[in-house]
Amino acid sequence: MVVTVAVATAATLTVARAQTPITGALARIADAGRIRLGYRVDASPFSYRDDSGGPAGYSIALCQRVANAIKEEMRIPKLDIEWLPVTASNRFEAVRQSTIDMLCGADTISISRRKIVDFSIPIFPGGIGVLLRSDAPPRLKNVLSGKGQTAHPVWRASGSDVLQFKTFAVVASTTSEAWVRDRIRDLKIVATATSVPTYDAGVNAVVERRAAALFGERAVLLDLARHRSDLVVLDRSYSHEPLAFALPRGDEPFRLVVDRTLAQFYAYGPLSGLYAKWFGEPDEQTLNFFRWSAIPD
């Protein structure tokens, strides 16, 4: 029986390989019968560790669809999913070194990151936001909200003096970290951008008044503040940053499967329901984002 199953499995994989170019990640996945998916445990609602100790979130659900598509397309009889936690500092290196086959998180597509990884088509219309204590000084809230702003640069409102000598928390190795440091330099103010390892650490810094505000992916900040009366996320996005899955660089067959799965889901799948579960009902602008992202066959 074992020999029969082994022969049948080998024959199935042979047929699949005859139909699809099998190299890189797809070859590893087919040979091992396992796909290794990396995820952040602290980036809710995109990816986090739930009460049972397993992965959950919007990105996790999308990655599970990708895994199912690979199983069907490669005709793999049984495909195990190995969920591997990664940190903000090591997540891209895990992709580059093939420790994981795919990064299921909330990561901005950027030119500098393309030097070490590739990206799928976008999975979410992201952007930088800011979280503060609810009792933060009104002038600070006004400046960061851009109230009264006319022709001034982003983040400069009634006066940069309000931002002087402030400490702002940012999660290390994120686009928010680079953005805040650039704004401090551009505005020529005496302020500090302090790196924290996780969003939770950034929230603690704000709550304990070690930081005036936490900058990061706005959807994550909204989730953190959702059930807290002591925190507020300002109604402003400082950037427009499409988020995507990080993939092995130069692995076109693998990226093709991932992109096709996502595009078909955007075009024909219950995208609105999945999106609404984690972020609320999508508006027309959000739906247009996915329509434009859905590459046609």
C-alpha cells in the first residue's frame, strides 16, 4: 500500500511538473508537500496570533487561499501549511534565505525592498497614520491633523514649534520609520524618532508618555485603538502605500501562481465579505483599488 501511494504521488507530481514550470519555491513545496508561510504575530488585523496560539487575520486568510491554489494547480495530494512567526527586523531576510516561502503580513512595496525580495500584486491600500493618547495636547493633535494647513508641506501645520523636543515612536524596519526621520530632517526640528520592536511596544511608549505619538500602518493603529478610550488615531493618512506579500526574488513561476490567485479572488471571489470582516464594509474607492489591482488573465 505504501509503495502504491508513493508511486501514485510521484506520478501526480510528474504530470503537474509537465504542465507547469517547477523551479524555486514551487519545487520545494511540491517535493516536501509543505509550504512555509511567515507571519507577524503583532500586526492585527493583517496577521496576528489568536487566542488558540495560531495565526489569524486578513493576510492569513488570503495566504491560505494561495496555498489552496498551489495545492490544486500542482496536484499535490496533501499540502501542509507551516506557519512561522517572523519579526519586523528579520521578515525580509527570512524570504531571501528561503526560510519561508512567502511573507503573509502588511508590507509596503518599495524600491529599496525590491533589492532583496519581490512582491505580489497589492493586497491592501495602506498608508501611514498616527496614534496618540486621547488626552494629548490639542495643539499637537491639530498640527499632526494638518488643521489650518494651506500650502505648507505635509506634517507642517500652524507651526513646527509644537513638534520641537518631542519623541515619536516608530516600529523598526518599517517605511514609517524612514518617513518620520525624513520629516524631522526636512522640518529642521529638534525631535527624536525612537525605534520599537513591535506595535505593542510603541503603544506602551505612548501610554507611558515616553513618546508623544506612534506612527505606523494606519489600519494596524486603528485596530489597536478600537476598544481603548485612552488612545486615538487621527483622521489622516500621511502617505499612500500599497501593501503586498513579499516573495522570493526572481521566482517568476511562484509569483505567477500567487498573483493569479489574488487577481481571480478580487475579480470573482467574495472579496467584500473578507475585507468587511477585518476592516468594515469597503467603500467605492477601496473597491476601485482592488479592481485596478486585479490583473486580467
